[in-house]
Amino acid sequence: MRFPTRWIAALLLMAALSACGGQPAAQAPTAAPAPTAAPTAVPAPTTAPTAAPTVAVLDEPVANLTEGCVTDYDPEIDYFPEKVSLSDSVGWTIEYFNNYKVITVLNPWRDAKEQFRYVLVQCGTPPPADVGDAQVIDVPVQSIVTMSTTQLPHLNTLGLLDRLVGVASFQYINTPAVIELIKANKLVEIG
């Protein structure tokens, strides 16, 4: 029976797409505008500055990156500060590392003898050295092909239809926004 596999695949797809985030990447602060007029008075001299402790400025993200890639990789930075904790969900696990996470599907179908592992690597950072038979996926995912219509409403809800490039078949699609993409010739039917 492969029905549970589709739901697990849909869950993994959503996790990969959103990189377990959903927040836009933090914007860099903009510089203050330069003064337009020269000062009219010379400021009075001040006392010599005293030494003050320095505070390290960290460039660590406060939210998972959902757009773009890391441009200046630092192995000490946690690129997945928002983490999913599993309480009611069974059948899969997620392990976090600084620049990647490993999702393991423990029982992809009834009486399965194998497990599936997916290594989701933050775009712009190196993948781990030894992933074995795991599938490596850069996140955030930039383009998607779905093989099941059950995934389409979720992509629509997440606002990720702009990343959809293909579907298995146009025949059973009933998500209005996807039908519009088909009419506009923006999707490919994989078959």
C-alpha cells in the first residue's frame, strides 16, 4: 500500500520548501543618509574616551532563510535557528546540524525493510562529507515538480506556486491557481 508514502512525500516536500521556516530572510540594515549641509559650529572638545568592553556582532540569522543562499559561509553559525519539534507525529525524525538537517522516514510503507534519508543543505553551504545513500537537497528549493495533485493545495497555501514547474498530469488538477498556470502555459506535464 503506497498511500501513506504520498503523505510522507508531501510532508517532506513542504519541509524542504519552507526549510522549516516560513519567514522571509532578514534584510540588511540600510545606511543612514549623508548630511546635506556642513556644520555651522565647531563642536567643543570632549574628554578622552575610556575603554569599554567590546560586544561581538554576530551575523547569525534569527529566522530560517527562505529566499536566496548563504553568501559568506561560517561553519560556526546555525543556519536553521527555527527548529521543528515532533510531538504527535510519528514515522519520521529530524536531526539538526549547523548548515543542514537530516530527515529520516522510518517506515515509508507498511512492513517496509528500509528507511529513506534526506539531507536538506542550506543553499550556499557545503554538504556533509558522508551522507551514505541519503538524497541531498539544497534548500530553499527553487523549482518543484509534483507527482500527486494532493500536494498542490499545500503549495498554494504556502505561497510557493511560483516554484512549481511541472506536474505528473493535468487531468485531475482542481486547484484553481494551478489551473491558471496551466492555461498560461507555465507548467509542464511530465506524464
